[in-house]
Amino acid sequence: MRRSRPTADKLVDSAPVFAALGDETRLRIVHRLATEGPQSIVRLTEGTRVTRQAITKHLHALAKVGLVRSTRDGRERIWEVQPRKLADVGRYLTQISARWDAAIERLRAFVED
């Protein structure tokens, strides 16, 4: 099974997104923003052992790849997940999963024959 060039290019282009999500703290931040909605750094820091400075650095790394964005609300920055970029990640994972499922099915058929 051969990959189409556009699909392969999109997967390669998504490598920085997966790298950003590969960090446990960043993954937790994205999860919180996706499930709890937009939040300030103060709220994102609550209940963690991570400093505000560290959370800020992680948020900037996530923003760089387009997973989150911030807006100003008075003196605070409110961070929110970018649903379109997150949906893109989900589609890429679905494509990869489908390829693995197909490969496993071919292997199963080969072994059974």
C-alpha cells in the first residue's frame, strides 16, 4: 500500500505538533484547555507542581505549533486550545491507525493461509 504524496507531506509537516504533544506537561495543558475551556496561567498552574514560568514556556511551545492561542483580558492572558489544529492531529492519528489496522489484517490473512 503506497501513501499518497499529499498525505505523507501532511504527516511530515505535523511532526512539530506531535513533538510538542510528546511532553507530558504540554499534553496535560492541552487536555485541561480542551476539557475545561480557556484559562489563565494562574488557573493552569493551580493544583500542579509546575511554576507559572514553566507553564508559560510550555504554552509558548504549544502556540508556536498552533495548538493554543492567547488573548488579553485586562492584565491576564487567557489561553485556549485551537480546535481545528487539534482536529488535524486526530485525523492524522486516525490515518496512521487505519494503516496499521490494514497491515495487521494483511499479516493475519497471510498467517492463516
